[in-house]
Amino acid sequence: MAPSGAIFVHWHMEEKIPMQEKVHRYFIVNKPYDMVSQFVSSHTPRLLGELAFDFPEGTHPIGRLDNDSEGLLILTTDKRVTKLLFQGEVPHRRTYLVKVRYSVSEESLEKLRQGLSIRIRGGGYYVTAPCEAQRIEEPIGLFPRAKETPDYVPVSWLRITLTEGKFHQVRKMVAAIGHRCIRLVRLSIEDLTLGDLGAGEVREVGQAQFFAQLKIRQPAGKP
């Protein structure tokens, strides 16, 4: 029985998964706004367990999206993925849609592209690596979100691709050029994409496809 207030989802199967690949399972979720990337919390936010999807025992998120951020979140029972994806020698590309207040100038975009100084945990400063940043038109067909910005507030939409992920990095980067981030959606990690998943929907991905799209080598043998 689904918990009270659960978000009901459509379960997408991206490919038929051979029996020999079912040692571990791999999922992507379109994490909704106002939900944390956790199954358990000492606070009272909405949790991943409220997706009303029967995740297998041992499923955990790879990386995080904060409560206000949306989009692609990886979940798996395979504990090796975090090290392979985020601690390997080759950085992995992550692409975001970013909605900010007011018009962003080409000069400000160039500052994002070249790297700039942001405040990090512990009180120090960090100069971000060069990234891709461009202004885009408002995305057509983007899933709606509660508490959207009123129409009278001038905004810009950006598409930013990073190869690093400091705490709240994208929000801090746009703040450093004088703009407040008012919506943040992760679209992809390498070739693993959100696609047409609606907010709160889950897609299971086969093991071979999962590793190929993330561009990481599938470990040999059992963990």
C-alpha cells in the first residue's frame, strides 16, 4: 500500500534486462521540487520513499540534488558506482537548465565559461573549472513546478555543463555574476538523460546500457 500523500509514478522500462544482469539494478528518477535525495531523514521533508515505487533493498542515490533542485537522479543497488563515476580520473559532464532573475549579459556568460571564485564549505574560496554556458529560449514542454516565478518577473534561461560538483555550485556560480537561481533542473550525466520522464517518474536501466551511457567501465566480477 502506498504511503499517504505518495507521488504515483509511471515505471518506464528502457530495455529488457537479461536475467544475468539482475545482480544489481539501476534506476533514474526525475526528482521533483521539494523532495530530498534520501530515503531516511531526521527532518520532515518529502523523501524518495514517497515515490511509491518498489525499489529493491539496498537502493541508494548516487550524488545528490538539493531540496529545491529537480531532475536526473541516479539510484542503484551497486555500491561501486559512486567511486567509478565521481572519484575516477576522467571527470564526467553534467548538464543543467538554470532559470535566473533578470537578463544575463554575454560578459557574464563568459565569466561562467572561464571560471570564477565561489565560497565553499569551510569558509574558503574555490575557482571553478571552465564550463559550457549559453543563454537559451524558455524550454518548451518542460514539466511544470509548484511555486513557479510570477510572469511579471524578468528571467533568463541558461544551459550549463560542468565537469565538477561542489556543494550548490551552480547556484553559487550564477550568484557570483549577480543573478539569483530560481529554478535548477539536471538534464543529464554524460549520455544518461532525463528524456521524457515527468516529475516523480522512475525508469529502470539495464546494466550494460547504464555503464555505457555514463561512460564508465563496467567492473568485472561480483562486488
